[in-house]
Amino acid sequence: MKIKSLNHNFRRSLVTYGIVIAAFAVIQIISGMGMLTNSLSGQLVPICAYIIMAVSLNLTVGILGELSLGHAGFMSVGAFMGAFVSVCLTDVMPGWLSLTLALLAGTAAAAVIGLLIGIPVLRLQGDYLAIVTLAFGEIIKNLLNSFYVGRDASGFHFSLKDAPSLNLDETGEIIINGAQGITGMPRSATFTLGFVLILITLAIVQNLIDSRTGRAIMSIRDNRIAAESVGVNITKYKLIGFSVSAALAGLAGAMYAHNFSTLVARKFDYNTSILVLVFIVVGGLGNIRGSVIAAAALTVLPELLRGFSDYRMLVYAVVLIVMMLFNQSPQLAAWRRKWTAKLTRGQADGKGA
Amino acid sequence: MALLEVRNLGITFGGLHAVEKFSVSVEKGQLYGLIGPNGAGKTTVFNLLTGVYQPTEGEIVLDGKSIVGQKPAVINKAGIARTFQNIRLFKDMTVLDNVKVALHNQVKYSALTGVLRLPAYFKQERVMNEKALSLLKIFDLEGEAAQMASSLPYGKQRKLEIARALATGPKLLLLDEPAAGMNPNETAELMEIVRLVRDRFGIAILLIEHDMSFVMGLCERIVVLDYGRVIAEGDPETVRTDPKVIAAYLGGEA
Ligand SMILES: Nc1ncnc2c1ncn2[C@@H]1O[C@H](COP(=O)(O)OP(=O)(O)OP(=O)(O)O)[C@@H](O)[C@H]1O
Ligand SMILES: [Mg+2]
């Protein structure tokens, strides 16, 4: 009896995986029947990327309780690192291997940048992270816009000025070309890859939350002074939360990059950061499942609403408000809990928990 | 040597001597009271002992080691746990998780162990659950384990804070007005619990309380603060009849 109520977190996670798996299956079936519109099937990988972005941002904002306004910056770091690795490695190894390495490199690069930002900023109390991440998002975009990388027989060349100043010899090729970004990437990201990466992200975040580390992180969010008073090292756990969040944004970026043959830094601007923030606010802060659903729904919706032309934004706003109410209203929350409990009871009993 | 030795502790806030030349010595297993009128500096003493404030002067020695200048988390690991006058629970976490957070340095496993759900995760979580539930049981809170901390009534929130502090395995427990906002029944029950905690865990308890029957009935020794200074110290009888203490309280009420 008691143990069952303690397994609550675990069951809640299971439901989230279930929803993702079911949605994947349904879309595969629809697509198999040829009923998926072109524009929508082109959106599948970006939708997966935005879901990962939302889950990862929720770790910073909803679980750690720090505001980040530059999450797209980490996405762009992952995207450029991943694309760069892919372009360099495509010719020398099988596609799946270079893709895996590209995803890992994008994740790692964003994690390192997250640490570099977090170490000085997370020591401070107050909303400094919001300000610094806002600046970071803009700086990284401008930096990447004027970043040139080339390769020739003598190795890699970097420049922040223009392509000619790379001084490449006749064997040389430009890999990152300033504002024109990276071209010639293999478009190797698939919906199945996105689905698997969503599951991995969910496993990491949900397992982290329901562990000693996650509880320490949430205790800082709820009451910093009390957290310190029970022996939680504030800086350490803020850093863990923030850098895992940055790493997963890098993963999302690396995957996103492999959906296109051209990648430019402009895509990862302030608007993208705010869009992801909207997803997690609508889905409920700290509510991982809500983030998944909101990110998916609010990315698909504009596509589905094309037919409404003029009324598109109006319907979008109405849906936004309804979703907010659904997540925030106490009555609806109670109603939802009741149904989740009903739906999951059978499962738990079956296991003899 | 006493468990806690405080000598000439002092702090000033922009010219205000909130605490001045405060000395106290708490023995292992002792129940010690810290009283005084509103604004006397009692909570400030707790904040100094736990590293929330840095003293401008004085020494704090716990178990033979100086802890002045250490961070609150380090002081907690050294063996001091506390509750807060204005309750500070982790309100969006369950009652059980509030206690499990406090087991942070008692039962450990790495972040990676947790994410990968390695066998150590399940083993240590089971240990944590058992420890947390047995603490909640002492405070008659095990029935509310799965509830959000913020949904508890006031008196139970105060008890949960004590359970949480105990979970850190302290040698010295500081309670800041533990009976505030409790009805007489709850207060009587709390007295029993405080005694029981001291006996079962063998820890020393230093408590601030305005309810005089609570302090006099419970504490073996009492120190009285007024305007940041110690005006009396001794057993309850001595303190109760001390003219300076009576004057401070009457003056405070006027
Ligand atoms: N951070 C601070 N900055 C400035 N003044 C402070 C600070 N903390 C406490 N004080 C002042 O120090 C004095 C002692 O406050 P303290 O909270 O320790 O009193 P107390 O004895 O706990 O009172 P009460 O019984 O009302 O809780 C008060 O005058 C208070 O205003
Ligand atoms: Mg006080």
C-alpha cells in the first residue's frame, strides 16, 4: 500500500514514455498509409528537436528554478559542432558512425559551454542567469555569423573576418562560411532517430529528477537557504542541472542540423529561445510530460491551421489559452490526476507492487 | 570539553549590535533554552551558528573544531541542523522527499548511478525510504508521506521541519520557536517528541521559544538575551526569578 504510493514518480514517467511511443506509432501508421502531408512530414525531425529542447529547458526553469533566455544558443552550439563533425567525417566512415559522433560532439560542446557560463554565474544569487544567457544567445549567434573554418592539406584554418583570410591552398575547402553557414551536410536525421533521442532525453531527465541529485536540485528551487541548511552544495547541484540542460539542448541542435543540407546561425535567435520558453510555460513548469505535449502540439498546430489562413493566429492563441487552463487550473489538475491514477492503477497492480 | 563552545560572538548590522559578546557552552545531550524579548537577537545567534551570517567577532567551536567562516552546508555536515522561525519547507516536494533531501549526505550514490538506474540506486533508495519513513513515524507524519509539504497544516509543517533537520544526522539541533502557532495539545505533544528525540538520538538541542511553560518544563539550562547581550544564564528556576530577566520581559511588553 505504502510502497505503491512511493512508486508514483516511476509510474508517471512510464505514462510519458507511453504517450511518446503511441504518438510515434500513430504517425508511422498515418505516414505508411500515405496520409501525411509533405509539409508535416518535413516537420517531424524539427518537432522532435523542439520536444527535446522543451524538456531540457524545463530542467533549468522548472526543476532548477533558474530562468534561461538563451537556450537556442546551446542548440546552435550543438548544431554547428554536430554539422562540422559530420561534414568532416562523412567521407571517411559509415553514415551511422559519423552521425553518432556528430550527435555526441554537439552534446559535449554545449555541455562545456554550459559549464563555462554556469561556473561564474550560478554562484550569484538573483536572476543573473537570465541576463547572461540572453546575452550569450545573441553573442553566439553573431559569432557564428562571422565564423569561417576551412580545411586544406596543411590542416584546419580559422578566421573571424572573411573566407579569403583563411589562406587556403588549392586543395582547400570552406566548411563554415560565415553568415552562409555550413552547406553539404548529409540529411541523415530521421523521425525514428528523433523518437529514440526523445526517449533517451526523457530517460535522462526523468531519472535524474527522481534521484538524490534531482531532489537536491529541486530543493534549491524551493528554498535555497533550507537546502544549504540540510547540507546541499548549492553551486554544485545548480551546475549539474544547468549543464545537463545545456547538453541536451546541444543534442537537439545536432539532430536538428542533420535535417537540413544548409545550416545558418540565424535560425537560433532570441525568438527561438522564447518559443521554447512558451512551450514549457504552457505545458507547466516542472511538468516534463506537459513540455512534450505542448512542444509537439504548438509546433504541429501552425501547420494544421494553414487552411484557416486569416484565423490561424487567432485559433493558435485560443489553443494556447486552453492548454494553459488545462495545466494550471486546480479543478482540471485534480480531474487529470484522477484519470491518470485510474489509468495507471491496473499497471501497478499487475506487477504485484 | 563541551559539544558546542561559543565565545564572545558578535555581529553588527550597519551600526546595530544585533548580538554582542555572546557566550554559551552546550553539553552533549543537553536541552538548552535561548529566550529573550522580541528583537533580542535570538534568531541572529542561530544564523551565526549555522553560517548564514558571518560573525564580526568571536569563536564557535563544535566538537573541538572551529566552524567560523564555514558555509551553511559544511556546518550542517559538521553536525549542526536547524529549523526556521518562518517555516522553510521544500513546498513543491512531497513530505517524504523533504526528508530524503536531508538524507543527502547520509545515504549517497552518484548522479550517473541515478540516471542509469544501476543496482546501487535501488538499494540506496530503499535505505533512504526506510530511514525517512521511520523519522516521519516519530512525528506521526508517515500517513502524509506522499502529500505535498505545502498541503500540511501549520503544526505538521513545523514537525516536518524537525524531522528533516534530524535526517541530516546532527550532533546539535537548533529549533527556532518550534511551538509557534501550535495549539496547547500540539505543544504538549511536541514537548514529548523533543524529549524523545534527545533520548533516542542522544543529541543536544538548543531551542528558542516564547512559550515559557514549554521552555521551563523542557530545558535543563537557559540563556537569556536582551538587546543582543546575555543578561542571565542558569537553570530554569534561577533564570525565572532573576530580576534582570523579569525587568527585560516587563519592559519588552510595555
Ligand atoms: N540581516 C539583517 N540586517 C539588519 N538587521 C538585522 C538582520 N537580521 C536581524 N537584524 C536585526 O537584529 C535584531 C535581532 O533580530 P532577531 O531576528 O535575531 O531577533 P529575535 O530575538 O529572533 O526576535 P523574535 O523573537 O521577534 O524572533 C533586530 O533588531 C533585527 O532587526
Ligand atoms: Mg527570531
